[in-house]
Amino acid sequence: MKRIITLFFTLAVISFTFAQSDANIKVKRSAKEASLKLGNTEVAIQPRSVDCIWESDFSDASEWVMDYDTNDCADDCGWEIGENLECTGFYPINPIESANGYYAMLDSDAYGGEEGGTETEDAWLTMADAVDCSNLDNVIVEFDTWYRSWTYEKCWLVVSTDGTFPTDLTPDTEADPANGIYEIFPGISGDGGADLGDNPTTKRINISEVAGGQSQVWVRFNFTGTLGYAWFIDRVCVAEQPADDIELAYGVVTHNGTGEEYGRVPTSQVGDAVTCGAGVYNFGVNSQSNVTVEMDVVNSLGYPTLSDIWDEQDMYEWDGTEYVSISGPVASDQNVYFEKEVEIDSSVPADTYTSTFTASSEGDNDGGDNYGNNTSVREFAFTDNLYSTDGIDVYSNPSITRMGTGSFTDATDGFIMMSYYDISEGTNVAGATIMLDSYAYSTPLTVAGGELVVALRDTVGMAVGTTFAAENTILESSDFYLVTQDDVDNGFITVPFSSPVYLAPDAYFISVEMYSNGNQTDIYILDDETVPQPAYMSMIYIPGDQAYTNGTAAAIRMITGDSVGLEEEISGLNVYPNPSNGIVNIEIEGNQTFLVQVNDVVGKLISEENINSNTTLNLQDLERGVYFVTVSDSKTSNTTKIIIE
């Protein structure tokens, strides 16, 4: 059964004002490691967009007082301040990316332990000295943060003008800005596994109602709950609220209009339009007129491919029940949303694309003092036949982790991971490519000897939170596949079906069922956490337990068409060194003629030539990254993944 979700579903999830958790969504905590980056790992901290009257980068811990409620938790539940702090629990996340390496950390995971515990972890971090805001009518707190939620905790910003604070906040407490109590992550806290997306994320909270005109103001960060992952704080700034300042919260490109943002989409599944959206927030004091969002799309060579601009005709607001069309101006502290179908040329080729969204208004436009937070970027690829929820090797700096047979109790054999695919045009499916953790991790947990089965599944009967006979959802299944050492070395497995399977327009899961011989031969699959996705995009099933939503975009890729391109191996072929500096040697036996093709990660042909002897390829002009060298003749073919450093 196909599930249609409007793009506004995604807008609501991302919105920090109106998003609500779905209490019916079941998630199960996995023993995942801290995520890692596959692209540029240099820390890029945005410059301040305001002038601070007080700020702290945590290099001086004496600027803060750390404490906790002794009635709720033990003496190891509090905050830490230091340099390059790391989580030490069972389910850690990466620390915040910091310019100077100093920050504050609340490691709830370490305190809660593997099972989570039952104590309420109520701990706070408070400015040691007050700041004078008597000359400011409009006051904000701006800070960098990184946070991943579990299911029963909340993060608060609390403001005091007399040095006293409430000490009884709980996850059931309601925000009360009139009394200085602000919930920092209303759209994320309680949504198991959800995080902020960008590390770090800059948050700005308007505290004028309490702090405006006050001669002494203290700010406190308060975590409360029974178990979380971790919360990091850096670069805290108290400043005057800007007069004119709109923020672009995000941009969305969804080829099918459902809010699902696939990393790769076959051109056969792309119609004559894509649905795009954006969220804009007016953080300034003044109302903003003529708020617009411009979208510009370029291909992998930087050439313009598509552009559009959205004005008030495309603007919506959440009225508490539904999204309604509105006109400007946009008031202070107001969220607005833009959505539009953008026509595309049917001849747009397979390639990688970058979409840049830019918000402007009469008071906040190019060259203005507060224009630094007016842009957002989304990357995606159109391909010949590869469909993927993940964007690994498409996104310039993906954040990924891994999940597999060692992630959960009772998941050693029969554990299933699934990715959700919307089929808008009927197509054949030839098989799947599974990205193993060895593709990205220098110390993989996947070892040779495990077995797996790839299956196409109906979404009917795959309800979250239910126990069911998993075999009843199967539409087509592959043979059992034995994971080899070559697979682990390559970092991926391509598994064909015995013959192509036709899928009518509808929604489907493609799944991998894994068997590890009691964790002796574990299998781990990459999960791409870069772009927020609907909860159903990544599902798991634990034998004897139930189905859960877990992960963000499991790297289980659907291959459309009639063939996965697998043939018997070429005898005596050797492609080396790997990694290389761009000089790649090809050794072959005999003197027969072979075609050598070099493709990038989305299948774009880089070069091709015929060879009949040992050959050296000069690929030094290519950018650093992953490429595929295919050597073939009319009967045989071999593809080698190479890394150019």
C-alpha cells in the first residue's frame, strides 16, 4: 500500500516551532558508534552575526557554575567543561565541532548505562556572573550546539533576573517564556535518534520578555530526563536582537513531492517537475516585507541547470491545525513556509546537482549585516539506474554511522534492515547494492563468512511496533549470498535477483536479512545521517521482537532495469595501487582487447579506452574521491573501486 505524505510533513518535522513527535513511532536504541565524516572534515565555524555584550567560548571554565539535583541523580550526572571532551557511553555520538576545542558536554549516555537506568538526570550549567541588559529592550542568547535525542528528556534555556532558578524541571514541564523557561529543541526532544543535522548548529532564542531592560541577567542550560545521548554547548553569546534578520532554516528538494529526499534517483522516476520547499523565520525585531526564496541548481561542473524564485504567492503558515496560504509582511518571531512544484527539462541528464536556497526581504538582503544565515544547500543525483535513500558519495560531507548484526540483542541471525522506495513509474528491478561499513571505516566490524538475503517487500504488514511473520511481506527474494573477503575489501556487495522483477507504481521496501553465525561473522551496513528523513525511510526488524524505525537512510540501494552488470571475473586482472595519487596500473594476462571505463560514484563516464596489454591510467586531474574502473570485453567484466587521495 502506497503512503502519500505531503511535503508539508517534512516542513513540520524540521520546524523548531511546530514539530511534534509521533508517539506511535517505535525506535530501538542501537549500539552504534559515533558517526564519522566521509568528506571534508575541517571545522568550519560560522562567524557571529551579532555583536555580543557577553560571550564565552568555554576556554575559561570559571565563567560557569555546574550543578545538579542531588534528589534526582548521583554525583556523576552533571556537565563537564574542557578541551576535546568525548562521550564514553554505550551509544556515543561525535562531539561538537569547535573552533578552539573547548566546550561543555552533558554525557547522558554514559550516566544512563547500557539499559538506560531509571533516575532522572537533572543537571544544569549556569553563568557565574550576571550580564547588564538595562540598555537593551530586545535581548537574545545565541549559542552553538550539538544534540541527539532519545525518548524521554528535554533541554531547557532558563533565564533569571535575581539569581534564582527552578530546580524541578522535567520532560513533562511546559515551556513558559513569560517566566524565563524556554524549550530549546521542541521538534527533536523525545524523537528517538533525531539530531540537529548540522554539527554545530547555531541556535538563537529571544529572551526579551524577561531580560529586556534588566540590570542583571543570568542564563542557565538545564538538561532533564531519564536517558539521552549527549548535549554539547559552545560559543554562548548574549546580544541585542537585530532589527532586521530573517533566517533560512532549511531547503528541501523532493522529486516525488512526499518529503522524501533520496540521495540518488533514476531519471525514469523523475517526472516533469520536482517539489521544492523552504522554511523562513523572522528573528528580527521588525516585520519583514517582500520575503522571497530563490533556488539555483548547478550540475557537477558548476553549470546552471535550474532556477526559480518564490514569493508571497507560495507562502504558507501553520495555523495550529493545517498549513494555510498567507501574505506578508512576516511578523517578528513568525515562521513561514514556501512550497512549489518546479518544472524541469525531461532531458536533464544523470549527474550530481547542488541546489542553493537563498532567502531575502526588504530589510535583510545581500550585503546586509545579518545576511550570513540566509542560505541553505541540498545535494542530490539523478542516475541511470541507481536509486538510493543514502547520499554517500553524493553529499560533499556526509555524516554516517553503521548498524548490523551486533547492534541489538537477539539480532545476530535473522536481523533485517530496510530502505523505503517510492516507485512513481513502473520499472524492473534487477537487484540491490549494499554498502558495508568497510567502505568508510578503517576498522570494519564486517567480516567474511556471514550470509544475507535481499528481498523486495510490500509495505502492507510492515507496521512499526508489530510482531509479524516477516516472510509474509516478501514479493521477491534473492538466493542466499555468502559475504567474501573481496566484498569486505571492496566495501560493497551487489546482489542480483534471479530475473528482473517488475514493480508497479507504489511504495516498497528493499531489505537485507543477515546471518552472522552468532556474531562470529558480523555484517554491518552504513547509515547516512546527513539529511533528516521521514521515520519510515529506514526500518529494522528483530526476530522474535518487532519492527522499529531506526537509522536515517540505510545504504541499501535499489538497482532498476534488467541487469546489475555482474559477469564472470577476468582472469589475471590486477588494478593497483589503491588508494593512489591518480596513477593507476592495470595488469592483464594475454593480449586480447579489453575496454577500460572510468566512472564516478553516480555512474557518470569519466574516460574510456581500448587496451590489449598492461596499461597505466593517469587520473591525476580528477578530484579526490571514489571512482570505479571497469575492464570488460564481450563476455566478461570486472569493476574495481579505487580511491584517489
